[in-house]
Amino acid sequence: MSVVALAPGYTGTVADSEDRFHGNRLLYIGWDDHLLFCSPVCLPLPATMPFGALLSEVLPGVYGSHPDFEKLDWGQAQWLDSGKPFVPDPAKSLADNGLVHKSVIRFRVPGLKGIKGSHS
């Protein structure tokens, strides 16, 4: 997510660079067809975290209150990384799955369309 300054020669300190997050990198995660969560969440996560731990240890605390969460089959999930399809390997780290600081990932699961199919 680079920003282009409108003023020529502008310089400044980048306030959200990876080195400012104590060994973590920001990862934006959105659940498509579930607008109860109006936008992706932004989480500071270690690059070494296995993708499987994201699914089993982190996302239940983020999305677990949604009635569809208990119906989730991660094996059926379809993933996008910055708008491009990708298939994460649960055994590999976030970094080894190609996720960098400020990556935006989204997922959807066929058949799950929010509360009573309302996309909420």
C-alpha cells in the first residue's frame, strides 16, 4: 500500500512500517459474504506463525461469534491474496505462504452466505 505524496520532494517517517511492530507484520483478513464484519480486520502477527495456527488459534477469536463460523470447513475455503487466488499451506508459516507486511487476504466458503443467507 504505497502512498504518493502530492508535494514534490516530500519526505517523512513511515509510521506503520514492519520494523515498528515488534517482530510482527500487519495482515488484513476479510471474510467475504459476511458483512456483519464490515471490513477486513488488521492483525499484527509473527511472520513465523503457521497458517494453520491462524485458522485454529487466531480467527476463532475474531470471527467465532458469527453463527456461520461453527459451520466453516477450512478445507473448502477459497482464498484471495491481494485479489489473486491462492492456496495456503497450513503447515507453512505466513511468510512461507508469501504473506508480507500489509498483505490483504480474503476467504469465502461455498454455501456460507451469512445469517440466513443475508450476507450479514
